[in-house]
Amino acid sequence: MKVTRRQFLKISAAGLGSSSIAALGFSAAEAQSDVRAFKLARSTETINTCPYCSVSCGLIMHSMGDKAKNNQMSIFHIEGDPDHPVNRGTLCPKGAGLVDFVHSPDRLKYPEYRAPGSSEWKRISWDEALSRVAWLMKDDRDKNFIARNAAGATVNRWTTTSFLAASASSNETGWLTHKVVRSTGMLGFDNQARV
Amino acid sequence: MKNDPDRLPRYTASERANHWLVALTFFLAALSGLAFFHPVFYPLGQLFGGGVWARILHPFFGVAILFFFSSMYLRFRKLCVMTPADWDWLRHVREMIRGDDRDMPESGKLNGGQKLLFWLLAACMALLVLSGIVIWRAYFSPLFPEGLIRFAAIVHAAAGVFMVGLIFGHIYIAIWTRESIDAMIYGKVRRAWAKQHHPAWFREMTGENK
Amino acid sequence: MALQSLDITRRSATTTRPPSQRRTPEVAKLIDVSKCIGCKACQVACMEWNDTRDAVGTNQGVLDNPPDLTENSWTVMRYAEVETGRGLEWLIRKDGCMHCTDPGCLKACPAPGAIVQYSNGIVDFQEEHCIGCGYCITGCPFNIPRLSKKDSKVYKCTLCSDRVAAGLEPACVKTCPTGAIVFGTKEDMKHHAAGRIADLRERGFAGAGLYDPPGVDGTHVMYVLHHADRPELYNGLRKDPSIGAMVGLWKGAAKPLASLALALAAVGAFFHYVIKGPNEVPKEIEKEFEDEKRS
Amino acid sequence: MAPTFGRGAMTNHWVDIKNANVIIVMGGNAAEAHPCGFKWVTEAKVHNHATFIVVDPRFTRSASVADLYAPIRTGTDIAFLGGVINYLLSRDRIQHEYVKAYTNASLIVSEGYRFDDGLFSGYDAPNRTYDRSTWVYEMGPDGFARIDETLQHPRCVLNLMKQHYSRYTPEMVSDICGTPKEQFLRICELLASTSVPNRTATFMYALGWTQHSVGAQMIRTAAMVQLLLGNVGMPGGGVNALRGHSNIQGLTDLGLLSNLLPGYLTLANEKETSYRAYLDKRTPKPLRPNQFNYWSNYPKFHVSLMKSWWGDKATSDNDWCFDWLPKLDVEYDIMRQFELMGQGKMNGYICQGFNPLAAIPDKAKLMKALSKLKYLVVIDPLATETSCFWENHGELNDVKSSAIRTEVIRLPSTCFAEENGSLTNSGRWLQWHYQGAPPPGDAWPDADIMAGIFLRLRELYRKEGGAFPDPILNLTWDYRIPHAPAPEELAREYNGKALADLADPKDPTRVMVKKGQQLDGYGQLKDDGSTACGCWLFSGSWTEKGNMMARRDNSDPSGLGNTPNWAFSWPANRRIMYNRASCDPQGRPWDPNRGLVWWNGAAWTGADVPDFKPDSPPGEGMNPFIMQPEGVGRLFALDKMAEGPLPEHYEPFESPIGANPLHPKVISNPAARVFKDDWESFGTDKDYPYAATTYRLTEHFHFWTKHTRLSSIMQPEQFVEISEELAKEKGIRAGDRVKVWSKRGHIMAVAVVTRRIKPLKVGGKTVHHVGIPLHWGFKGVARGGYLTNTLTPFVGDANSQTPEFKSFIVNIEKA
């Protein structure tokens, strides 16, 4: 074994130092090293699609828990789906931060009501909220429904309430929404295709 | 012993207290500092509650030693002015180490070695304090450029280890020179001791001109 | 060492070698600056994976945000608008730990095991051993580690050692939308880089090249630069970084030598005492004073 | 694009971009807005040695990796592309065989067609509309359009184009667009290099084209360039609309628009009083012999939809409930909705996952309108500005809450992660996703909310009666849990099923689909009421084999990136539309190395589902654009565009030069709809000298991610971008706070001073741009900011009514 001068010096100094210190009664606990524990080891993986832009990157969402009855799943990490042909596991800055979207402090949690002129929200129940919406719609529809136009043609339209559909809701939601909206004769109907 | 008429007063109580406060803080600073100097000394950090505490406390020890050392500096700086005789004394110091003090020039209350030590320690302290501020990450480092921090780190390490060396020497000489510790503990020394080690001072104190 | 899931070749402030028999392939992250669009996906993925969150800051008149590396932002994009012979070029460099083969941080660190280097090349901070002295910052030739105000520990990119240990690529690599960041063995990455450099030269970037600075014995994060001859264009990337003479002096031979000197001094003093004996008041003087007393 | 090719969607798909030789990003900024799709641009560069071009007012992140960048003044893209057309035609750099066979270049246009001084024939100035009756083909005695294969006829489309675009000289382009002439010519040359059969160019655009008063025409001009170059239907070609939102494609396919029904079927106008008239208008006759003309199937699609909605109640006797659908008088697009609201003619408004207060122009106008509503219902996962429009947020939203009498109900919905369902991406793939966790608090899925409202409404009508309750009472609602329809049930419903045993058309004795079974595709739809199908385009997505949208086989046998067994792509799992055009008329691929489909002697086959009649041999003369009555790509759009059959450059309604160098009398789009009061809200270049454009940043997604911590960290605070030159002129330094205002309002933001925006020389004048990213608002975890639509004008495209967010004028000063 070839020992350079520098190594020799190091070794002798170390030897000397540590032996003298050991004599003083110290012994350093061996400093153990490890990488951070791999946090996805037993998470539940769910396939999803990024809700932002129309590239529609594939996602894998990692949830706490294993779907056991007594565990409430909570998503704690989202990364790209490597099998997805378009994004191949990549995500853009928005998509890479989706977990903070899911857990945004601005997520709505309860139906709320703001009375005319009020400056605050009031929490209400789903039944109150939906019944009120249905009543408001019916009231307006019954008052303003146009069955026939000036020329006497059947038009069966309702133009005093409009509906703006979402841009990131699923096709299934969109389909049901369209079905419901058109059944009322509503014409003011738009989505975010334009903006 | 305190009132022993045979004994000559050498250091006042406050001087002694000051010295020992410096000594104490020096030990704290040195032991904690050595922990970062080289891995072999790292376990010294255990004295202070581990590496983190050593890192936290070390600069404060530095502040403390700065405070006490400054006081000591003010007390002794006049006394430590080097004279030609002191330089002459230093030129002969080898002989004394060898155990042959016959030709040693007469020293006053403090000999040339002690005076030189004083000035070297003062210089180390200045360097340590200045460089220490630069590398004190928690408060001051962000104010300085990285190049200066690097330089300061070397200065601090070099000055620190040099100072430790000086104090090593100081302690050994104090041990080797019997009874000199008495001076710092009791403040008084035997006349014989004084005559042997500090003849000029002895004469000054006793008025003898032997 | 039962805890280690990656083999360690070097450990800070440790004078003996850790178990070093096992050889794992050296890995590297290659950042192809010519493909980078500066989207910051890597910044987000890094924070998301590592569970850090920086403060919501302010705009400082530039797109860079967070404006600098912090204990929570282990990588940031640095944008430079440079007018070259080709007109305006927007050079966007992902800054972060380079995982040097000869890491200045590790050399400078006084705390045993606070910084380790795995045999695959990753330089990792073990914050539980960190004492917060900041010496690693002083030792780093790239100005990367950042001291946390909250816990006085130093943080930087781990090259996702937890992911790599589990057989995955780092989070930033996985997320990179344009494939500007790739990961593999260092050898493969060099090969990949060579292909990219050929393409860039074909497109008129005569100075294209690989940034793998020899001053730190190479790095495990490398750049493909369109202007490898002028790395400083990329927001001050250092042309020829090295640990530096000062850190070398500070952390090289000087300290063991000084320690040795101290030890020798102690030993010398001891033998001096043993050989020469104490420096006592000589008998004649003692006698003189005794006589005086008697008289 | 639909007027040109027949369908209005991305012609190719994301992965296919890797097959391109030249890629041009214009009217978009794919690197920032669609980074993961943009990867296929870098792939093309690396693996296909593609040349990448960016044309944009700003040197964007896309430009940062481009081989060639050219600046352009916002809103002048038609001039630029018109110049490209002129270059291609005048230097004869077109794919002749393709142009002749697959476009209407050789068809002859009616004699009455004119273009003079910026106006086409038939302009009706008071109503700002055209009588489009002269924009048609000259019909021959055989009932088909007349054709001149020699391309000599002065009124054949190609010659009309030559004449029309001869005005778009490189000098004129440079003068209008501010693009340096040399750069413009280099780009022309690069595009022209793809006129050979084995090279393709692809255009990628987004809102940078759509959000102009001439947006649809910008897209059409690009489509025309691509037809001339023979790049449509080709792998690595096409005109690729990069849609904004994850499912805006799907929701448009499902017809969630004022005038549409699912699958691009349309609602009747009130003038179409009979079902027959309605169908006749929508079932065109072929304009060329032997043409396929897919819309001849319209009645099948429509009847199946009506059966899906009203089941047994829809019968041939009642015209399949034709009268149960509302009839249009005008279009009720979002801009008109707000106009009506402002006039007090709109009482109720329901916003599902939409934040119009931030997303459509002229915030002051929107605030006034919303305040006049009787009730507002907001269904959203997030606390949007719209739902909080009545809240006072200081200078960011300075309102008096007590004066706003609108009743607001806010309903929390789930987000993507908390539901099953499918989204349709820009490349027309329907992809299924799964729930990963329950929603927070008491949030409900949107479908449950819609069901909750509907069931209560139905109950009210059942109990109390009211205005025309029939369509509500009889709407099919046979979901297992009526108040919570499962996404799987809904998907099966829009795919369609057989209501009776369906016989095989080739062998009537054999039952092809049994009663109650899911349909395999829209080819099985019937107009006799024996099939129900919610959206014919999506038919085939959930068959008897199961959920085709959930397929996850990503193998790519052709190497062209088509992954035919991944999810489901409409129409009929075709990955590249008009792919018949990737072959020459004889049925051989133009580029043998990139064979997509081909004629094998008996049928069309290949790596993709042929977008063609699979058994029509090449000799039969059927043309590749099967959605068009003439079967070819339309260089001349006939009467399909509001402002003319050939795109013409019109200035934005707010122009920084206040003039149109091509025709001084007609400055802006003469057919764009402007509401009466809005004329006064437009400024002039005297008071507002700087061109402004709004845009998105890569760090953020619209107004969503300001609610997201990670995204907010990346770009925390509102800013505007200006050039170094303008900054110097105005004494603004980077990091200063500035005020930017238009005639409609002002915003305050931090100034980013950059070399990436350069002043342009336009019409002898220097035009500065002010770049305005739009992601901030008065709600969210990012720093509060002004909604940038405070600045933008309330005017939209003449065809799509997409607001002109991209071109307007402002002034700026240090705050």
C-alpha cells in the first residue's frame, strides 16, 4: 500500500487526536447516513388526467392509504404517467403543482348563500341550496318563457336565464349538463371555447 | 499566605479575576472551536451539548473573550511596552529553555516573552474577532462576499490554532516555572521567586539594589 | 451501516474511509440548455417531491422567481437576455447543485457525516448531522447551499437521492416537458450530450459543448451549452470552477499539520519537563532569603 | 377551420408533431401554454432535424429554442400569412398535384363575386353584415360546381387568390406587421420548402389567433397556406389548434354552446318552422360527382339524439320532439348574455366552473351587468372572483356590497382528482380518469349537482305545472341512482345503444346489434328511431367491448406516434383527420417513409383508421375532405365566413396606427358585431399610443393556479412587460410600479423591462407593445392583482364571437 505524505500526516494526526480524545472519555457515535425514506412505497396509485390545458397529460396520483374501509384517502403526490403517449411522464409547472390545487385553501367545502345586499356568505345545506336554485329557475322560466314568437312560430325558448358550462368538467358532466339545460329551453348557453 | 510579609504583591485581585475570566472563556472558545477545526477534535463539541450547540455557542464565547481580553488589554498594554532589554531577553530565551539562565538579562515585572505573548495574543484576538464576524453565518455572513468569507475562514482557523499554540506554551511555561501560578492565584509571590525570575521588578519592589 | 441505501464513498469530517467495496455506476443529470424553455416545471416538481414550499414572494422586475436559491428552492431558473452574433438569445439555465466529483462543501464541512457522497456520485446533505456552521457554503465553488433561518440547517438539491435509491429518476428530470433534463449513467449522458452538441454545431452554434468542469474533477450535473466557450453568458456560470486555493489551504494539509504541530508541542513540552525538570528558584537564592529571614 | 376542412379541431395530434420538418408557432406560445405537448417540437428538432420558427410580438419561451424568430405587430397575422400565400403563388412554390386534386383551386366562383377597397360583394353597412349569395361556385347544368382543371379560368379559385393576395408584397407585409423583410422572406422560403411531397410543415396556434376580431380568418389563412403546400392530412402536417382547457374540445364536441347540439348538430333558427326545412338545410347535396359528403347522415345523428333525450316520447309523428327544442332568434353567446344582462334582460345566471368576471372583456361592463342579476348560481371547486363579485376588495374590486341586490348561491363541486370520467384533449382523444380521493368537506360532483337541480325542478313542474313542462317532465332519467348519475352510465348514454334489433345492412337476416346493446360506432345510427345516441361523434367510445376511453395500450406499431389502442379518438378512433390526403390521388402515400393509410387494391388500410369511405377505390373520384359537399379543402370558403370567402387583413378595433394600409376606408373587420354602447368604449391611438396584448405565462393556468401555492411561488405578483426603449422613454426601471390604462379602466403592476419586446417600425411609425399577463385577481393565494380584462375591449370575432383580448391599445406611466 502506497501512502502519500499527506495521507501519512492525516493518519498520524487522526490517530493521535482520536486516541487522546478517547482517553478523555469521548466516543463519537458513528454518524449514520441514509437517503430520505421513499415516500411512495405503499401509496395507492390512481390514473387521472391533468385538468389544465388540452394536452391532457396523464397523471398518477398517489394517495395515503390502501383503500381500507377505515382510511380516508388523501392525495399527497401527483406525477406524470410514464405510459401516457403524449406526456410520457412529464408535467409542466402547472401540472407538477397539482397537489396544491387539490388542497388549495380556496377550495369550496359547503354550499353558501349570499343574500341581496349582504356582505357575507352564509353556510346552507345542499337541500336548501338546490331547492332555492330550482325555485328561482322555475319562477323566472314561468314568467319569461316564450312559446311563440311574434310571427306565431313555435319557438319554446327561455332567454332570461343563462348557463355557462365549465371547461374542465368531464364529458359525462357536460353531456348531462347539456341535456338538462336544453330540456328547459334555455338558449343562453356557452362554454369557455372562446376564452 | 495572603498577608505573608515575605511575599511581594504581583497582581491585584481584579487583574487576577480578569485573567481567569479570559482563561475560562478562552477554554470554552478554543474547545468549541477546535471541534470544527479538524474531525479529530469534533467530539469536543460534546462538552457543549453536541456539534450544534458548539456551533451556536462558539461565537458567543468569542464575544465574551473579546470583552474580557479587551479589559486585560487596557490593563496591561502600558506594562507590556517592549524595551531593548526585553528584546535582549528574547535573544537569550533558548538558553533559558535549555535550563541555563545564567546569562539571562534581567527582566522587569514582565519579561520579554510574556510581553511578546501579550502582543501576539492581542493580534490573534483582533484577527479572530474580525474574521469571526465575517464567518458568523447566523447573523453577519450574508453581508459579505463569498470570497471574503473564504479568506476569513482561513484567517480564523490560522489565528485560532496559533493562539491555541501560544496558550499551550503559556500554560506549559507557567507549569514549568514553578510557583508562577501562585502569582495568578494568590496575587503574591515569594521574594526569592521574584528575585530569580524578575530581578529588576524585585529591586523596584524592595528597593534593594543587590 | 445497515441504514444506508446508497453506498457511501466519502463522508464529511471523517478521516477514515467508509465501506467502499461496492461499485455502483456513476449517474449524472444532463441539462440541455438549448432545449430548455425555462418553464420552471423542474422548480415545482422539486418542491412538490421534497415537500418544501418557498414564500409567495414579489416580482422584482424580472421573470426569475423565486429570485434566488433558498432552503426551500433547491433549483431555480436563471434567465439571461443576451445579444450575440445571432441576435437576441434568451439563455435560460437551471441552477442548482452540480454534485461535484470533488465536492467543496463536503471538504469544508466540519460535522462528521453531515455531507456524504454516494458511490454513484450524488452529494447529499444529512441535515440531522448538520450543525449549521455554513462552512459548506464557503466551500462551494457554485454558491449553492442555503442556510435555513428556521432550523439553521443547510439545504440543497439531493439529486432526489431517495428516488434514485429506489430506482427512479430525479423529480425534475421526470417532469421536464421538453426533455431538456435527462438522467442516466454519466457515461450515457456524455454520449447523449455529444449527439446534442453535434446537432447544435450543425445549427450554427460553433461553440456548443459540454460543461463538466475538470476543476472539481467533473460534476454529476452537466450542461449542454450552445456557447460552452462562454459559460459566463449563462447568468455568470463560472468558466473554470474549482474548490479554490483558499479552501484548499483551509481544508487541505494545513489543518492536520497544525493539529500535528499542536500535538508535537504538547509532547515536546512533556519531554522538556521530563528531561530538563521544572524551572525552580535556585538554591543560592533560596538560601539567601532564608538567611535574611533568620537574621 | 371547419369552413376550410370540414371539421373545427386539431387536424393531427400532439405526438404527430414529431413527424414535421418545419414547425411554425404563430398565434400561440406552445412552450409556455402547452409545455408537455411542446416536447414533440423538441423531439422533431432532435430526431427529425426539423426547423422551428416562431412569429410573435414577444420573444417568448417558445422563441428561446427556435431556429428562427420574427417579431410581428399584434393583430396583423393575416397580412403576414397573406404575404406567404403571395410568395407561394407568385413563385410557384405549391404542391401542384395536391392543390389540384384536394382543394377547390380549380372550381369556378360565381360571377357576382367581387372584392373592392376592403369590402366583398354584398355588404350591408347599417347591419354590419354581408349578403353572401355571391360567394358561391358557379354551378354547371349537371347540378355540380363547375371546374377548370387547367386552372386557367380567371374566376377559378386559384386565380382569384393570386389576384387577391398580390397586394400582400413583402414590403407591404413588413409595413403592416413590422416584421423585417429579410426575416419574413426566410420564413416564406422555409415554409415553401415543404411544398415537396416528402416534407411537411405544421402550424401550431392557440388563443393568439382566436382572440382577435379577425381570429377565425387568421386560422383560415394558415389553413390555406397548408393546403397550398399539401400539408393537410399528412403526418407532421396540419393546422393544430392548441385548445386552452383540458376539456374544451369535449364540451364543444358535446355542443355546450348557444346554437349547438351535441356533435356539431345545430339548433333550429326560428325561421325554420318545419322539421323538414331544418333537416334540408343541414343535409347538403354533394357539389361534385361521387362525393361522400358525410353530413348526408345528419338525420340519423339528430333522431338518435332526440331518442336519447326523450326516449319513447320522441316519435316520427311529433318530428322526434323537434318543437321541444328552443329555436334561435339570435345567438346567445357569452358576450350577448352580458350585453342583455346589462340591459336588464337577463335575470338568472348559472356559472359552472367558469369565471366570466375575469375571463371576458371589460370588467366594468361585466360588474354593472352582474349587479343587475336577480340571482347568480356558481358551481365551482374554487372561490372565484365571479362568485365574490359583490365583495369589496379595496382598489382591486371597489364595490359597495349593500348596493348589489343579486342573490348569490355558491355550490362546491369536485375537481378532477375526485371523480371518474373522461376528458377530450386537443388531439381529440377521449381519456378516462379515476377518482383518487373523496372531495373536501361537502363538495359534490357536478353531475350530482345538475341532477339535484333538475330533479327538484321536475318535481316543481310535476306538482305545480308551469310553462311548457313537457320536455322537462319527459326527459329520460333512468339512472340507477337518480340523484347521482354515474359517469359510466352517462358515458354509455352518449355512446348510444340500439333500441331495437339492428340488422346488418349487408345481410338483412343477421342481427348486427341486439336491442339494448351498446353501439359500435356512428355508422350504425338510424333515422327511424331504432337507435339512441347522445353524441354521434363520441359513438364508439363505450361499446359492448367496454370503455374504449380507458384503453391503455400505448404501443405504436407504425412508429408515427399514433398509438391506436390508447384511449379513443373521435371520429371513429381516427388519429389524423383527412388522412386520405396523405396519399396521392392513386392512393399511394405522398411520402413512402410516412405511410399513414393507403389503398391496398381492395380497401383503405394502414396505420390509422382511414378518414374516408373504406372501400372507395382511388379511381372513383371521391375526394378526401369527406365533411365537405365538394370533398376538397376550401381555399375559397364560400359563404361560411362572416367577413368574406378569402381572408383579408383588418386592423384590430383598437389599432395603434389607426389606419389600414391596404384600404383606408375599411380599417377594422366590417362584419364584426359591436354592441351599440361599446363603440364609445374604444380608444384611439392619440390617447392610447401603445399596442397591448394579454397573455398567459407558463407558470400559471388562467385564474385557477393563483389559488395554488406552488404556482403562486413561481410567479407571485402581477407584472407587465415593456421594451427597454419604451422604458427609457417613460422613465420606468425594472421593478417599478406602473399604471396601465385603456379607455375602459386601469391596472397597476410591476414593470418587467426586457429586450424580448422590441419596438417595431409600422407604417413609418414606431409601435411599442405592452405585454400584459393575466393571471392575477382579487382572490387566491398569490398576491392580489387587477383583473386585466379591466383593459380589454368588448368586441369579438365575427364568426366565433371570441373576444379581442390580443390586440388593443393602452397608455402607461410610472405609478
